[in-house]
Amino acid sequence: PLTVYALHAIMRSLRARSGIAQTALRKGAGMGMVQEMLGHSSNAMTRRYAGFVRQSEAARQMPRFSPI
């Protein structure tokens, strides 16, 4: 049977795969807002998503600032 805990686990997995956090951070949402929106109990996971966003943004900007 589907328990409440299993349903929460499924929802967490779907949110993580949907890219909601990365999209919100790219559009300027604060980390606290994203943490609250996704229900993270600590900001560790939110910081992880923010790291992905910073890395992809750095890679996107690299040609612009590259001396080559």
C-alpha cells in the first residue's frame, strides 16, 4: 500500500528531477525562498542546487571572457 511517507518520497524525487530549484535560482529567487518552496529542512540541498546553477552559468559565460 502507498503510505504517506512513500508519497512524500515520490514527490521529493519528482521535484528534484524537474529542475524547479535550478530554474527558480536562475530567475533570481533567493536561496531561502527556494529552500522554503521545496521544503528543505536545511540549506545544504539548496546550496547544492545553487552550485549547479553557478557552474552552468560560469560555463555559459566562459567564451565571453576567455582571452582566446
